[in-house]
Amino acid sequence: MCFRKENMRVLIFGSKDWKDYNELIRQLTVLIDDRKHWFPDDKEYVFVHTGLRGAENMVTEYIGKTERFLRQKGYKIKEDLIRNKDSFSDVTLIESQPDFALVFGESYRNKQCMSLLESYDVPFRYIKD
């Protein structure tokens, strides 16, 4: 018997220079559609990020614009902002037990984060600029 969590925690990392809002929307839509296909009863998503400029801030905008529509479809979308200012905030994000991560853009921070995700066995998708 397989036990699944009530929600899917999705970690969002992004370079501060990420500007492609349409690609972010596409990646989030693909993620939700894939999950809906394999686990149709699981309809709660928690997007975990720091709220930094770029892709991470765009997630907040996405949730604000789509929450009502997704709620009408039976989905529950939440945000978990981790605003730890020290140099270990990325480790704190990864240790928050995400189920999946989306990494947007090329940056030194993103390379470090992908290395950490691999060491913690967290699956991720890397979306280049």
C-alpha cells in the first residue's frame, strides 16, 4: 500500500533575471496537468520559495491571478514563503521536504541549488533562459 501526502510541495528557484512569465505559467500548468493525470484526487499544491525578484516573485503573481479559477475547479493553491536572510536559506528550502522543484534560469545560485537537490534526492526540472 502506498501512502501519499495530502498536498504536493513544489519548490521554486529562479534567477533574479528571469523575465519569461509565459514560460513560468507553461511549466506550472504542465506540472499540475501531469499530477492531475497520475493522481486525480490530489488537488492541493504548496509553492515554496523566498519571494526574490524574478521567477520566485512571479509565482506569487500567478497564484493571485489563478487562485479563484483553480478553487472553482476544486484545487487548493498555497504559498509557503521562506524569508530566511542568511546564506543557508536555500538549504532551508530544500529541507522543507519538497516533492518536486522547478529551477528557472541560469545563475550561480541555481547551480548550487540543483547540486543540493540532487544530494537530497529531490526531483527537479531545469528551465534555461
